Amino acid sequence: MEQPTMMDRERELELEMAGLGRERFLRSILSATQEGHETTSPGAHTAMRAAIQPVSDAVRTFVETKAARGQPSKALRYLSRINPDVVAFLTAKTILDTITMRRAVMQTALAIASALEDEDRFSTFSRENHGIWEWEKRKVQDSTHNRSHQRRVLMANMSRRETLWQTWPLTDKLHVGQKCLDMFIRTTGMVSIAYRRKRRDDTLAFLEPAESLLAMMADRNQRSELLSPTYMPTIVPPQRWSAPYTGGYWFLHRRLPIIKTNNREYLSKLDSTAMQPIYDAVNAMQETGWKVNNRVLDVLNEVWDRDLGLGGTEFKVHQNLPLCPVCQQLVDREKKDHPCFNDPENKDQHKVWKRAASKVHAANSKNRSKQLQVAKVLWVAEKFKQEAAIYFPMQMDFRGRVYALPMFLGPQGADWAKGMLHFAEGKAITDDRAQGWLMIHGANTYGFDKVSLEDRVAWTEKHTQDILRCAEDPLSNTWWSDADKPWQFLAFCFEYATFVREGFGFVSHLAVALDGSCNGLQHFSAMLRDPIGGKAVNLVPDEKPQDIYQTVCDRVIVKLKDDGGEVAAKWLALNPDRALTKRPVMTMPYGSTMFSCREYVSDWLTAQGSKPWGDDSLEAEVFMAKLIWQSIGEVVVAARKAMAWLQKAARVAAADGLPVAWTTPDGFPVLQAYAETKARRVKTIMGDTVMKLQLQEYTDKIDKRKQAGGISPNYVHSLDACALRLYVLLAKANGVTSFALVHDSYGTHAADTDMSAACLREAFVDMYLGSNHLETFREALAGSVTDVSKLPPLPPMGDLDLDLIRQAEYFFA
């Protein structure tokens, strides 16, 4: 029998991703049930049956009962047209795909309905044009042509045969999705609805996994097809991007555009835009081959299965709610039923308890999502662990930032995902420079990265025996798990141990990363030639790296000492460190607010485990957030001016009802067009409860507030994306062939890191040298607004010498 080719296997894989292979899987599940093989069937079937069979039965009962009684139902009209088994499958897949992202109930319901609508659309066409449908299916099976092209042919056939499709109304979709969600919750018990207060008048209902689901997924034998993500890696290089809808996956029936947007007019204009350099950069990224690092996979499986809590997996532990402050008893989840809280005299104590309980609920909910994320990573890794190479098709957002379409396991994923991947192509370490970069990577991933490069090499030399012991037996020698990035550091331990054993000539597969210093501020500082901000984020040569997070922290400490009050004294007793100020500083260029700053302060306080203000620390958190916000403004003055200017300019355009458009230095057209939404309440039934969900519908008006709020992060994101693409093209022209890139982290082989470091500096300097991008932005805007005089004057330029970046050792390090 002829062996399937790699492209044959890729076709099968993409059919599975698209859900087109679900019939085979569903048949095997139903067959096992009917034949009484439930106890002997594989764990995957057991888990799938636990979800799909009861939901399928519930759908069937709902349709038959409503139809028999002649009861009107919006959901009935649509669900009666689709096989109940398929409804159950798509419902389960959608819920478990979105639950790890903690999406709102309404978003999940609409996602379920969208998947069912796609199913209904193509099922309708296949019934009405059976011959054409079968011919198209055979054509896919018998050729390796682009699946996007096949879908275009199919849609053209539908159009020529006047096969009209009535798009499901948004309200109807909400009812359909909500009904499916209700049946899934009621019949499986795998998820429940939780609530999180976003603002004083805004509470978010979202899904969280039940303990029963987590217990089911904890056993590797129970990890099932239910955990398979919508998009998975490919086993052949992805189709090269050459047009907005041509590239990425080869055979998916649903065309994915290179830019993730719903603006069809914008995408159609890209056909006539010179985009080849952008396509080339994305192609180079997605043509990088990867392999599962099976040694790291084995350790993570063992840690996970045995509940060892190593390497940041402590989130498997469930936190108990705080005790009632009155009776010191454990309070039931339904707080209102606790007798102590019904006493008006205990109102203040109840308020304090609610705040503390809310944090526990939030932590447990976040931890449940993380558990499912790890389960999905492990499922994908097991599926692909024998492949010689896997690839990650790429897509951009509207700012031009590049993302891998497969989620969970990927080079842009969480620490455990990155640690589980290394390059399929290896490159030999043949000299001290390459060895040095490998050693620096080890120190960086451990967290020893705020010192000179020489000190990082010395750190790795000092800890060589620790590294070798971890590589030999990581479950007995757990020092690696204390690292900042434990799974990436463990991968380094394995790699470095092999290098020590083999010496020069060792072929390394590890991705060695160089990270920017608060990259958003690097761009603003270069843009405005700001010497103060530029020094703070390492745009100029220095003997050791500058640490802007520590710089801001130092200013906060001075303010605390000057304050002299009781609150300040308690903060000083907690020994504020750079971790307190890191997230507020890091997110400032991307539009963070005082509100988010307060949340970051709260997270830091929780991590300390100390409660100097008891369970009610809100006022103290607000106090600290204000100090941090003031200190940031003192360190990054020019960046604040640039952000303010962009917001004013966006407001001028929005006042005319105009979006904001600009072109990045490499020719990528960006369109920011946030539309106003009108909200209406839609009543839906969830079990025995009537839920009123707020359905947002887009209008044709520009949202002035969102336009102003989004312009600063979107503009700087478009520039960091441009710098990355320019780097990729320059590095590839200079022999770099493998790329591990996450916006402001540039990784490649140790042997190529010298070249990579030179190319990223050259690309960045070239992007800003001789250009005033804010002036170009203003000129483009001036051509569209009605009153140019309303555009604010440009912020002043400083005297930073951009040529110095080429010699700035810690710009990316």
C-alpha cells in the first residue's frame, strides 16, 4: 500500500482542524456507546462521550418537544436543521476553546452560533447541489491546490446557482448560542457561570471550568480530542502569503486573511497595495521549523500528573474562601445565605469579607483557566512530538503585529509552551562568541539579567554544576524551578549540559532570545530623540544595563520617605521593589490607566502575602498607584508628550467622523476605525433563570472615546511591528534562517546571535534616522480633516544621537 505523502497527512490534519473529520470521531464514540464498550474505550472517547452524548440527547429532546407542542422558539428554527451530534460537538469544542480566555458568556454564545451557522450554510448547499458538493470534496481529496481557492470556487458555484443564504440575525444567534450553552452546562456540569465586577455598574458573566472537568483532564489518558484547539501547527511549511487571502493553511475550507479584521473594504484595498516586503517577512517567520522538546515534555507531564507544583504549576491548588470574621466558620459560596451576614450590625465586616472573597474567587477562576491551558499544551505536544518539524502559520492584527494562528503550544505562548519547543534546524556552536550567547541566555531565563553580559556569562560558569545536575535528574534537582522562566531555563539546562559534554561542534537547536528594554518607550524615545528617556531604556552605550523599572521604583521610595505618613510607613515596611513598578511602566506606552495601575499594585500586594491593612487595602493601593503614576511621568516626559499629542490628533479626526490611517515606514497600511456601538438588552433563558445580556451592535459612526484611547498603543505597536519585519528581512539576507519572535523579543540560534543583534540595531536605526514619523502622521491626517488648525503642534524633538544605538550593548540583550 502506498504511503501517504506529507501533504496528504497535512490535508488530513487540516480537515481535522476544520471539524470536517468529526463524523469519523463521532461515529467511533457513538459506536462504542451502542456496543457497550464504555469502560474499555480509550480515555479520549470517555471524555468526549461525557460531553457530547448528553448534549446531543438534550438537543434532540429540545427539538422534538418544542416541535411536537408547536411552541415558538428562535433557537428551534435553527437547531432543527443541524444534526444534534454535530451541534453537541461544535458546542463542546467552542466552549473549551474559549474557556481558557475567560470570555464573556455573550461572546461564547455568539461563537457557538457562528460555528453552527457555518455548518448550516455548507450543509444547505450540499443538499441543494449534491453533485457539485461531492465534486468539490473529491477535488480537495485528489489535489494539493490551495483550499482557499477551492472555497472561492464553491462560493462562486453557490452564486451562479442562485443559492441564497440568509445570514442569521445577531439576536437569533445569541438565542441559539445561549440555548446550546445552557444545555452544555445543565447536562455535563463541566463549566459554570461566574461573575466578575469590572466597574461599579458593570458586572461580567463568564464561564469557568468545574473541578470535575479539571479532574478529568488531569489524567493524561483522559486528555481528549475535546482539548484540540481550532488551529494547530502544520507538518509542512505553510503556504506562502502572496495576497490578502492567499497564504497560511493549505486546505482549510474557511479562508483566513493575512490581517485579522472584519473590515472587508480594507482587505480588498490591500490587493492593490505593494505588500511584498510585508509578505516576505511573515513568510520567513512562519517557515521557521520547530520540534517538540521531548525531554521538557516528559518533565512537564510528570510534574503535572504527580501534582509536584514545580516550575510555576502551583496554580493547581484550589484556595479556600476566607473565614467569616464574625463566627470564624467557612462561608458557603452563596454569601447572602450566611446567617452572620444577614445581621445589619455585621454590614461593615461583610463588606470587608466580600472584598477578600472576591480576590479568592478571581484567583481560583484564573487558575482553572491556566490548568486547561496547560492541558491543551500537553495535548498538542503529545500529538506532534514525533514530527521531524512543525510550523506555525502566521497572521497579523490591524497594527501589523504578527501572531501564530495556533494557540497554546507555540513560540509566542506561555513559558511552559516556549520551553517545550526548539528549532528543527540545528546550527553548530564553534566559537566562544556563540557559547557566550548560549550562557547569557541561561542567565537571562533564570532571571539574572540586570547585570553586564560578562557577569551573566560568569553566573552560568559559577552554576555549571547546578545546571548539569538539573539536566541529569530535574525531578530530584529542582533548582531550575526557581527560575523566572523555569521551563525555558530547564530547556537551557538540557542544551548546555550536552554542549559541556560534546564541546565545540555541538549542534544547538535552542532559540536564544534578545529582549528589548521596555520596547514601547524605546520607540517613543527614538521618535522624539529624547536623551533622558533614551538613556533610561538603553538606547545609548553604558557599562551596565539601565533598569527603568528600578529607576521608577527608586523615585517612589523617595516619595514614600518624604510623605512620612502612616500609610507610607507601612508601604516602606513592605520593601517595594522593581516588580511593583514593572507592569505599570511596561504598559504605560500602550494606554494603561490609573485604574489598571491600581490593579497591578493590588496583584503585587497579594503576592507578598502580607496584610498590613487587613483585608481592606483599597485606599492603600490607590495611594501607591498615584505615586507610581507621578514617578513614571518624571522619568518618561517625552513619551507622555507624544501620547498626549496622538490622542489630541485622533480626537480632531473623530470630531469629523473620520477614522485614523497611517502607513508604517515599510509600507504597511494601518486603519484605526473603532465604531460606536448601540446596546440593547436581550432576554435569554439559562436553566430556570432569565438572563438579560447586553448585545452590542456596531453603527457607522466613529467612537471618539475609543479612537483617542486606542491611538497611542496602536501607533507604537505598528512601529514595533515594522521594526520586527525590517529586522527579519535584513537578518534573512545575512544568513539567519530560524526566527523565534514575540514583538519585543528576538530569538535565533546561538551561532547566529551576533548577526541577529547587529541586524536588529541596524533595522531600528534606519527606521528612525532622518525621519520624523509624527510629522508624517500629521501630514496624512491634515489631508483629511476639515480644519487643519485644530491639529496640535508637534511635540519638540530632543538631541539624542540615534547612531549611538548601534553601539548600545543593552538595547536588546
